[in-house]
Amino acid sequence: MNALLWSRTTTNRPAAHRFASLLVLTLGLSLGGLASAQVPARGTYAFTNVNVIPMDAERVLEDQTVIVTAGRITAMGSTSTVGLPADAARIDGRGKYLMPGLAEMHGHLPTSVADAEDFLFLYLAGGATTVRGMLGHPSQLEIRRRVNAGELVGPRMWLAAPALRGNNVPDAATAERLVRAAKSDGYDLLKVQEGLSAEAYAAIVKTATEVGLPWGGHVSVNVGVHGALAAGQATIDHLDDYIEAMQPADSPALRATGPERQRLLPLHADAATLPELARATREANVAVVPTQMLWEMLRGARELGTLTSRAENRYMARATIEDWTGRAAAAYNNASRESARREAALRQQLLKAMSDAGVLILMGTDAPQVFSVPGFSLHRELPLMVESGMSPYQVLQTGTTNVAQHLNIEAEAGTVAVGKNADLLLLDANPLADISAVEENAGVMIDGRWLSAELIETRLASIAANNAR
């Protein structure tokens, strides 16, 4: 059993907000299995008689054949007109739905190569073929290299450098040095967290702009939402600090500290400011990663029994579930029911306002966090987004076309079309009719490598068995 210690410390935050920003996980993920024994081949595949959800519009193309060769979609059209290559392995799609793989845009990845196999597989099994890793560590660069080389099976990875926060970036000079180091080391983006001074944040912005690295994540109270928008922060994750930005000047929450501040903020937020905040976010071209379900759990808006009974918990180590149980119980027992319900409702209203304003919303869950199992946490997040008033199609866009737009990879990802990467989900039902259809996949293709439902179930059973010991 392997232990990973992940800690995100914060300063100048209420106690419960610090709790939400502190992640200490012991993940006893089993080693061995598919990656060490066999990585599926990138051969030629033919999805036949399948219904395609191309995600270029809200539509379904019926009775299609989709040909995949060497990791790319090379042909697509009516089954009656598309010929099958002689060497193609056929995948019967009759009655099923083929769509682009989903993205987890606020996920966490292992901090050692030895822990990577099962961890990465969970993301794929849940339908996440792309992960933006938001807890940087040097070993993740090697993990990504091994996945790209076909030595491990895993999602495509966009990697943030080790986080920049108040206690490790005390001044502008340190900020500049760390940003330049991140660029030199080969990271894709910077993760900013709480506690950054206005001076240090400004230096991050200046240097990151010079070297060509986006920055995203949290919003320091010393910067605020409007400061982050003005600076052009790439993403604001968790809808961080938006409720603070909704406070009227005379709000008692602004004069409170610790748990009392956290309790008061939702109760005194002015919902009339939502359209203006959404408009400002859209005009700043800043994307948001909501992580709605996680925040409800961290704020104590979800009863413990509904969390501990989740079927996907069996894929995590007992020690992890015990830790999560203690954290969730503390959050629920210490929460003000009124405040927790109000915050959950405000966040849903804010998400809908963002969607209505045309803000680029990106799917994310902050897995693994409290009862957020990698990959499977998407199955919890998507229905909650629909409950906010977004349509299933709009929600699916947050994990497909919106991600391609944000990452500037629309030529190769985001839709099912000839020339695009073969990162695909084969579903048993139509997610445009019922978003919960994403929970029942008949297989996942990543970079042209086919993981059948049988292979996925076998591997998941092995992971569960190892974690039950």
C-alpha cells in the first residue's frame, strides 16, 4: 500500500475555507495490472451501426460507421456508404451512442510513477480521457511521458506546476523565479492559490505573460475576483471568491473572521449582482471550473449517509474512505444548515448565470477529494449541473468543445469528426436525453486504444478487491 501526502495550505482564510483547501489523502491504490502487463494496441477499429453525438451541434447522427486508425478518426459516415478496412477490429455500436471523451479540468494526479497505473485507469473508466492536473509534481512529467509513449495507459494530461501560494511565494522576486522555472521544466500552466499578496500575484501575471504560461485556480483575498478578471487569469476554479464579491459594502461578513465569516457570507450575498459578475467574467474571457458537488460536501450540505454509500468508494483504499468520512462528518456536523443550503443555492444560480452570459464553463470535480473518486466524480457533477438549469448538451459541452476551445486544440479534439483524436466514449443510452447515461459506458477509447466494457469491469474488480484487503 502506497501513501501520498498532498497538502494545500492557505493563509488569511476562514477555518472552513482552509478545510476546503486542505487535501491530505492516503491512497492505497493497487499496483500491477493492465499497464504493466499490456497496453492496448493503437490498431484499426470500426465502430459500426452506431449513433454518433458529434458535439458540433445538439444532434445525433444515426446508423454511422466510424473508422479509427493510429489514434485518429479517419472516416465517418452512414454505415451503408463507409467501407471497412480489411484489418479493422469491429466494435458493434448498434443501439449505442458514440461521443467525445470527457475532460476533468480540475483533477489531481499521482506524485510518483509507481502509483500511476490504477489511478490513471480510474479516470478512464469514469469517462475522463483528458485531465488537467492541478497539483503539480515533477514525477508527473515522467508519468505523462510514459503515457504518451504507450508504456502506460492513461488520459491525456495538461500539467500545472507546483502551486504558487502565499507561504511559498513571499515576494515578487520569488514569483518571477518560480514562474520561469515552471516554464523551463515543461509544465503547461501555473496553479495559483490563496494567500498571494497583490505584489506577488502581479509578478506572476507579468512573468507568466512574458514566458507564455496561463495561470488559473484559486483567487487570493488580496486580489479578489475583479482583480483576477482584470489580470486575465485563465480559469477561476471552484467559483472561488464569487460569493465574497457578492457582498454589499455593509455586509457583516466582511468584518467577521473564521467560521463566522464563512457562515455569514452566503446569508448576506446579494443575488442581484449575479448577472453583472457573469457579464464581467465573460468580457474578461476568463473560464470557470465550478466543482459544485465537492463544494456542497465541503460546506456540509450533503448528509454523510449519501456519501459513504456510494458504489465507487470501493475503488479507494479503506484508509482514504475513513479519512473522507471523518472530514465529511466534521463538515456536516459543524455547518449551519441555513448557510450551507443558501451557499449551495447561490452557487447553482451563479452557474446558471454564467451559462446564460456565455462564460466558458469547464467540467471539473477536484478529484480525488472528499468522496470524489477519480473519473466517477464526473457522474456526480454532471446531474448537479443539469439541476442548475443548464441543458444536458450545454453540460456535455463543458467537458468537450469548451475544453478544446480553452486549450486551443479545436483542430484535434472536442468533437467526433474525421481528423480528430480518437478519444471516445461508447454509451448505452443517449446523454442528450438523460445526462446520467454517461454512467453506463460500453467502452472507452483513448488515443485509439480500445478499453472494452469487459476489460474495464475486470480491471475495476481487481482494484476493488485489492483495496478490500
